[in-house]
Amino acid sequence: MSMTDPVADFLTRLRNAARAQHQDVTIPSSRMKRELARILSEQGYIEGYDVGPASDRPGEELTVTLKYTQDRKPVISGIQRVSRPGQRTYVDHNHIPRIQGGMGTTIISTSKGIMTGHDARQARIGGEIVAKVW
């Protein structure tokens, strides 16, 4: 399976694991994925994440611990890849979308690193919209 979009794969694995009520999900690690996990953790969408050596191949693994509500509903109700390798989506800070009236989070890759849409708006920098989470 050729991985043209590891970020989409990461988001899909999170989505599937949450639907299947898994406690955690392990994926090959990359700097981008670690940053996404950091933001999801800071924004309260996941319990946490851990990076360690991969058991079955060279490199590192990222283990994300999913978060559920009291009645076992996943905290992540939706997660969507926006900018794809075939169709990049860039915005300036005035056009960063608000997700679900500010209830969701836009994740943006900027020249200052990966951050939430809220932080990017405050810093007045735009960038590439990586994903939306709600």
C-alpha cells in the first residue's frame, strides 16, 4: 500500500478507532503526526499520545489514547482532511474557517509550525489548512 497522504491515513485510523471504541491506536510516527497529536491533546480531543520505538519496523510509533464521554461516545465526532496532496488549501489569517461556530478546531500548518486556527488568527498568520476536528 503506497502512502501518498500519511496525514489522511492518521486521521482515518483515529476516526475508525473511535468508531470501534478502541482505547488507543498505534501508527507510524512522523513530526507532522506528533504535532497533530499534540494539538488534539491540548484541545481535549484525545487523552494523550506517546512516541516510542516501533516493534515491527525501523523508526518510531505514535500511540494515541482516545477519549470518550461518560456514555462512551468518542469525543472526536468528526475529523476531516482539508488540504490534500492533490489539492492544497491555503488561507490567510482573515479566512481561517471557524468549525461549528467555534466548537471545533481547525489545524493549520504555518511558517511558525502547526497550530490551531484560533492561535493562527491571534498570531495573524495564515497557512495550509491540514484538518478540521469537531
